Amino acid sequence: MKLKKIAIANRGEVAVRIIKACEELGLQTVLLHSDADRGSRAFRMSDFQICIGPAPTSESYLNIEANIQGALAAGADAVHPGFGFLSENADFALACEKAGLKFIGPSSEAIRKLGNKISFKRLAQSAGLPLIPGYEGDDQSIPKLLTEVEKIGLPVIVKAAAGGGGRGMKLIREMTEAKDQIESAQREAKSAFGSEKVFLEKYLDRAKHIEFQIFGDSTGKIHHLFDRECSVQRRHQKIIEEATSPSLTDDLRRQMGEVAVTIATVANYKSAGTVEFLLQDNKFYLLEVNTRLQVEHPVTEEVLGVDLVKMQILTADNSFVFDAKDIRIPKGHSIECRVYAENPYMNGMPSTGKLGTVHWPEGPRRRFEFGFDSGDVITSHYDPMIAKVIVWDETRPRAIEKMIRVLKDSTIFGVHTNIPYLIAILSHDEFIKGTMTTRFIEHYFADGLKSNHDEINRKKLSQEIYKNLVQKFVPQQTEAQSPWLTFWRGV
Amino acid sequence: MSDLNKTQAEIIDQKIWIKSEGEIWCYDLIDVASDGQRRKKTNSASPNLITAPMPGKITKVFVKSGDLVTKGQPLLVMEAMKMEYTLKSDLETTVEKINVELNQQVTLGFLMVELKKADVNV
């Protein structure tokens, strides 16, 4: 290993994930963090910490110069961008290369070709790969965009040209709302990615979201590491992902895998990436390539027994080469649930606050990726995803049962979470059958959850618990004033 | 009544968080500390006062004071955690006062827009 010290240009659970991989490889870590993340779990776990700016992302996590200067000041020799923020920013990859820092990911050239969705489409077209009809022109005026919406035919989706992960995406179902939706997408795109450029695409209304993990080793050899299904999405943000997809026949899996490897090959891809498809009526369309590690990478790791982050680091170090025996067949089934700080009974309203008890029920093949612990504060500055829960089991039905149990046994106090929402989705017939499409949430869970508890009984119980709690702490006056009273009986 | 032995609770910043039988909920301390006493919820009682449902930033203001608004008409857009929320009028009335401006950061519960109380029969 030539690399010694890795800078992490990210936060939250992914920063923690990268730190763990570095520790296992004997590498030192430098966390490049904002003012607001001082003291976060990643901050506590990393070897060195450099504050790169104030809380707003544009002045810290999206600030290329500040990240480069921070990494150099700490004496890092490589930068891992995680996902989101600068991970798919070709300028950042190039700035790293120029500053003599290894960018842990594909080359800036490959990011430019694939990460920019417009040039990606041109590349896919020239390779003869299947795409969805749309508009990706430079004329970004509202009248032009409106004309194109009509030409493509409703429903049409508006996407941030520089985006990913659902940020800045809006759906147009009727012409009357087209202008509002386009403008709203432009604002979100500007805020999340610094560029308000958008493109348009025909919206497939009963499609499944299937994606293939691809990986290019140090020598440029590319393999796919099979598929994931992420059809459970709300406002184009994934909520539950699984590997492998319950929807693919062997034949489709082989064909889509070949397309995924082809697009990566024509872009000279190295490191981890994801080729996303929509599948409708047994026909598949290339959606985009995410030129980075994916939030849902753990489900692939679980069914294949690989460590994608280590593979990325070793590839950047020029010391990862695929071996024939590395090409495995997926085993069993893995599911990931994203835990968001939001109130499912108030239609997913973001929830902020100081975390109290955080308890994850450890057990065989249960994996908890979390960036925040008891005492940490969840603020409104950043993404509401606070943790991921991943399980593996022999079969899909058993993995679903296991996930429901694990979520029920997980405890987070201090912010509301979407855990009840996740359990409701996992218990839904259509999810259990595996027939859900990307409109599953819209169909069945559009307004979040209805609370059906008995309010009077719940309040009575709460008052009784409160009395217990206060009595318990009356002898210790000083402690009684702390906001950290804890009450545990049994369990 | 649930089994207290399987219940877990914690007080954090003037709220009590409780987990019982796999469900988690929370109450403001003031609501459980004394029986019978109920706080007046200003929000639901006064649909003419538009308060911030979450901390965040104002990204668009559609109306100004004196404007006529209809039921369901967007008043302003807030952004928090990079998500957009549009606040709409529940009434058909006039805008009395706007207490926020573009790009302003607001705290939870901040009184952002004051509408004229609707006439009984509009």
C-alpha cells in the first residue's frame, strides 16, 4: 500500500463507513468537516479533523478549494468523496488530481462523460444502448422547456443536469403545473448542486428501478457485481433497496449486466459506479450512471461478501486487480432501509433535535450504518438520512421478516424517524410479492401514515411513566435538572 | 394499560420520549406533567396565522400584504434539509402582514404570514 492518509470529504454515516475501511487497511483518516459537524461521530472516530467552513453546504462540503486546502494541510495523499456533495463533481476530481491528491473514484474525464447526464446520453446513443425519450438541450429558457415537455408527452420528469439522488427532480403531470415544477426544480438544483440546468425525460408510470453495481479495477478491467432493486422511492428518493432484484429473469439479468459493462467500458471507468435502469413490461432503459459509491452499496456487499470501499481505496492505490475467483454468484437476500429524521405521521415533516437514547439491536447479519449517536444534534442544514439498517438472510421473505423485527427493536429518542413508515412498507402485500413499481409510495403511502393509537390511553400511560421517572430522580436534585434523565426497566 | 416493565422513556429538552410495545412517541413535558391541563394550540385554532412548521429558509414569497388569496393558494416556499415545502392559505381572505423576507432563516413556530380572519360566509 502506497497510500498512508485518506481525507474524507463528507459527513454522517458514509464518513463513518469510510473511516472503518481505512482503519481495517491500516490507513490514517482526516475528516474535512463543517463547523456544524464538530463533535459528530465521524469527527470522534477520525484520526485528524480539519474544519473547512461554516454549516451551509455551499461554503463547506460543496467548496472545492476549501476541501483541497484542508486535505493538503493535513498531509493527506488521497481524498474519498463519499456520495452526494462533491462525489460526482468532475472539477473536484480534477482539482484533486492537480493538487497531487488521489481522488478515490473514477477519473475526472470519466465523471465528465458519464456523470453529466447529457453527455452520458450521447455516449450511450453512440454505443447503441437503450435510452428513454427526452430533452437535454442547452436552451434552458422556460418557453423552450415548455415546448419540449409537450413534444415528449406527459407525464414528464424534470431533473437537475448535475444531480443525483432525487434532488431537484420534479414530475409534471399536467401542462398547467409545468412552469411551476420546472422553476422549482431549477431552484433545488441550484441549491443542491450549484447549477440550475435541468433536463426533461418521459416518465414511465409503472416501471421498476433496477441498477447494476459496476467496478473497474486498477488495470481498467470492468465487471458488474450484479443488481439491486430500488423501486421503493418517495419523490424520487430511495427508501428501501435490496439485492438482488426479485423482478429479473436470468435472461434480463444477463442482458442488463452486459449493457452496464458496455457503458462503463466506453467511458474507461475505474472504481465503483452504478448503472441505473428502468424496467417496464420486460423492456429496460438506461437511466443514468452514478460515478461514485452508492448509498445502497451495502446490500451488494452482503450478497457477494465484498467490501466496495476497500476495493475503491485499493484501486486508487493501484493495487486492486480482479481475479477470476473474485467473480462471485450472489447468495441469499439483503435489504437496506434508510432511516430518515422525519415524522411519518405528519407526512414526512423533517424532525430536528438533540438525540437521546440510540439503540441498535445487534445480531448475526444485521448491519447498522449510522453517523449520529446519543448527544449529537440533528440540524436542518443537511440531508435527513441519519442511518441505514441492512440485513441479510437466506431468502427474501426471511430477510423481510428479519428487517421488520430489527426495526421494531431499534430505538431512537430525540427526533422522530420514519421507522413506522418503513415497517408499514415492508408489511405491504405488493412489497412482499416483489411487484412494486417506482409509484408504489405514491399509490399506497402518499400522505405518510395515519396514526391509529388511542390518544387518551397513550396520554394516561405517558403521565404515569412521567411520574415514575420524576419519583426515581427526586433524591438526586442536580441530576433531575439535567435534560438526560433516563428510565429503563426491563427490556 | 401497557406493561410498564417493557417501557423505556427519556426526557430530552422539555419533551418526554417513550417507547412501548415497539412504538415510539413523544409529548411536551407540559402536557404530561399535570393532569387535565391542556395547552391551547395556536396553530390549528388560528388558520389565519401561518407559522413555520420547521426551522428553515424562505426561498420564495408569492404574496404581499393587501393581496387577496384563495383557499389552497401558495403563500411562500421554505427549504429545510434541502427539501422544499410550500405553505398554502387555508382561507379565502386578504394578506394582512408578511413577517419574512427572501432568504431569511426562520425558527420553528415563527409567525411568517398573518392573514385577515375570514368572514363567516365568503
